[in-house]
Amino acid sequence: MQPFTTLTGVAAPMRAVNIDTDQIIPKNYLKTIKRTGLGRGLFAEQRYNDDGSENPGFVLNKPGYRRAEVIVAGDNFGCGSSREHAPWALLDFGIRCVISTSFADIFYNNCFKNGVLPIKVSPEDLEKLFDDADRGSNATLTIDLESQTIQGPDGGTLHFDLDPFRKHCLLNGLDDIGLTLEKGQAIETYEGKLAERAWA
């Protein structure tokens, strides 16, 4: 998993509340278990018209937000079904961070396991970030995970809270497999002792 240390990127505003995982990645994209190629399906029912052409009114199709790496979203982002394809699609599109006041628990956990940083902020701070994100290609935020800060385009800085263990995992690019491999030497030692007992 790619570590998350510092990210500077354009933030796309999505003010709608209760954006669920079916909107993030519609069910017809769930046939694959590959983590790549899902970026095209991200918000597909809003990004594309019925004939397959782009919907010019959708935020990620607007010129200033086509390369967005951050989403600033309304309350309860990622609610609905527990599909892990949702953070896969975000990551494949290029989104490394989602900022909201609240997230659905399963989506929140899945983000950390896939290298996407979900940040919870107060409603007041979210409004400030929406103001920043409304600037199009000038809507650049810098997220520093080590210092747990978000810096806006005018230099204003917000602090966010994060569980230390989740922070450690993201900074070091550790998913569940990576965490297990970190303990490889201890596992080998334990297995060696078991083998010795078996032959004793």
C-alpha cells in the first residue's frame, strides 16, 4: 500500500449529504475483484449521461476539478452497502483524501485499509473548506498527516484528530498484510519453537 505522508492537490466540493457507496461506485462495476480500472466508474451515474457522454455539470467533469485528489463532502459520506470497491474507485481515480463531518463506519475503515485518508472535521471547519474548494483549479489543499493539519490556499491551517494506530499504518503504507509481515521475525521464531517441541 502506498504510504500517505503529505498531499497537495485540488479539492472538489460535493455538498450533498448521505452520498452512499452505490453512488460512489454503481453495482454494475462490482463484477471485478481487481482494484484497478474502477476510476472510470467513480460516480458514473452522475458523471455520465445515458448515452455515455460526460455530464458537464458534474463537479469532477469541470476543467478545474478533473485532476482532483481531495473531496470535500457533506455529512455521512460512504453510507449504504459495505462494498470495498468504493475506496478502490476513489483511489484509482486519484482521490487520496475525503474530508467530511462524518463517515459510515465500514467505509471509514475500508479507506484506511486501502490508503485513502478520511478526515473528520467540525461543521464550521467544513464550511471553510467548502469555500476553499469552490475556487476550481485554485482550490488547492495541503494535508500533512504527520502534523495532522490541512492548509488552505490562503495559508489558513486547520487541525484534525486521528487515531494514532491508523496514522501509523497510513504513514508507513501498512495494510493488514503489511502489519502481519512486520511481525515476520517474531512469527518465524514462534514457529521454530513449535517445531522443536514437536521433535522433542
